[in-house]
Amino acid sequence: MRVTVAALETVRGGLAHPASNARARWTERGGVLIVLACEKGHRGQGEASPLPGFSPDTADAAWRALAGLAGRAFPCELDLCLPVAPQVAAILREHAPAEPSVRFALETALFDLAGQRLGLPVSVLLAGSWPTRAVPLAALLDGEEPEALVAGARAARLAGFPAVKVKVARPWRFEAELEALERVRLELGSHVALRLDANGAWSRAEAPVRLAALARFQPEFVEQPVPADQLPGWRDAPVPLAADETLALPGGFDRLRAEGGAQVAVLKPTVLGGLLRCRALAAEAQAAGMQVVISHALEGPVALAAAAELALSLETAPLACGLAPHAGLEAWPGAAVKQLAGPAIVPAPVRGLGLAPLAGSA
Ligand SMILES: [Mg+2]
């Protein structure tokens, strides 16, 4: 199969429901879409949407890198009689884009195109076998006010989500957050897990007190209570901990594995460099006794579908994944992510990502 670049375009749009965490607030979202084509007219889509204030790269850098790759790496050949994943890995190695979102976009588009041509989902191309199970989803509760959080918790419980996540650690709001969490925990009952995410906002000195106050809500885990470089080596936390920002540090995962500090690894392909890299990290983390969550960075439907296929492809089941539809999707033209069915990612007999071409890319 001869692969060429059919389109490269930016997408940007406002969010009617802004997203926020302890450190940032997003009122608009966007990224770069790359569309690859083969000689038989199939198309594969990939998305580079670095999250400002979170990702190590930027949308401008992603655009420049993808434009450069378009002239350098293409046309290229994929032999569809051979396994696709090693060929995609070789293309990435040869052209070695440094920006993690660009690696993700490039490999997503290649896998989507190969899947369209072969009539196989991306998860099958990644794993070499068909997924045998659905993957439960965790719902991210929007809003900062207690009423919004409680309403979100109720909706998630009634919809059958096994877990919800709440962002905490906003400046000067901890007491209000505790009151809101009291109500959220009550609303969730004992069967829905509660995850909390501090996005690295607390110092190593204050975090133990904060976590001790949160322990009564029996969180499944608290994600990134301290800055990225301060999590490795922390062994006496009063609640289970998850690593997110730490994993984006060079050597961050290796330090966690060697020194401890987190029982859960939150893997985001946009931030960590794509599907193959996250699959390798997931396997290493699980082999080291950690649990794994696949999550998004408020990207569009192409990245979300790709992350859903990644979750389905894992040989060892992840925890409920943070891939439920989110506020960032408002910035993108409508496209149904077929793998997401209520409170679970369900294996679907899709071709590639199973997405219709986004507006302007057909
Ligand atoms: Mg996080």
C-alpha cells in the first residue's frame, strides 16, 4: 500500500462548558488533523492536539513538525501482508518526531488507514488479536460548584459508570471541596468508585495533610497530589496514588518503578507519544504491579477513538479508563466515536478508527 498525505489542517473551536483543573482553565481547544490516503482511495486520520499548559509540545510546533514530515516521510509503503505495528514503529523510528502529539497523530493515521484497507479495527492491528472484553469508563465530573458535581455524580451513577473523577486542589478552595466531596460521595453510594486529581498542586509538605483529609471519602486513588518530580519515592501516603504528569518527565516512569510512589499509571497518548509507546508503558507498568488507566487530554474525536482502541488492545485489563465524552469535543466537528457506548468502551467491528471523515478532510 502506497501512503500519501491527503490533507493537513488545523481545527479550533470554543468550549461552551470550559474545562479546568487546579492549574489551568480551557475555554477553547484545537489541534492539527493529518489525513493519509492510499492508492485505492481509503483515508486514515490522525490528530495532534497538545493541551496548553499540560503537554510538553504546542499546536504550532505540531503543525510545523507534521508539515515537515509530510514532505520527508511520504510517500511511504506499508506491506499489508505483514503485521502493521512493526512497520509503523519503523516509520516512527526513521523519522523520529520529537513532539509526542506528532508521533501519536502520525501513527494513528497510519493505523487508521491500514485498518480501513484491511477491514480491521486499530486494536486488532495493535494487539494482533481481537479484543475479548469491554473496558469500563470513568466519568469526569464537570464544574466546580457542589450542585454541578452532585448532579454529575447522579447522572454517572444512573448511567452505570463504575467510577467518577473529580478535579481538586484549586487555590483557597479546599474546605469547599471537602464539603462538595461529602455530597458527591453520598450521591455515589458504595458501588461507584471516586477518583480525585490534584494535578500536582500541593507541595510535598502540605500534601500528606490534604490526603489525610480526603481519605474519609475512600478514593480509589488520588492522582498527582504533588508536582511531577516529587512523586517518585513517596511510600507512606494515606491513600492510593496515581501518576499522570510524572510520566511525562524524561525517566519519570523508570523512577516510579524503581522508587515507588504510585500504584496507578495514567497514560495519555497525546502527552506520552502515542499508541505504541503507551502500550509498551502499560505492559511495563502492569508487569511491575501497577494498575493502568488510559485517558485523554481533552482532544477531538480522532484522538479519543484512537485512545479507545488502545484501551481495547491491552492484553491485561486496565482499570476503568478516562475516555468518556468530554467538554473538549465541542471544539471539533461532530463525529461519533463508535467504541464509546454509555459507561464502557465496547469492541466494535469498525474499520480502522470507525470514524467518518471530519469536516473539510474528505
Ligand atoms: Mg491527571
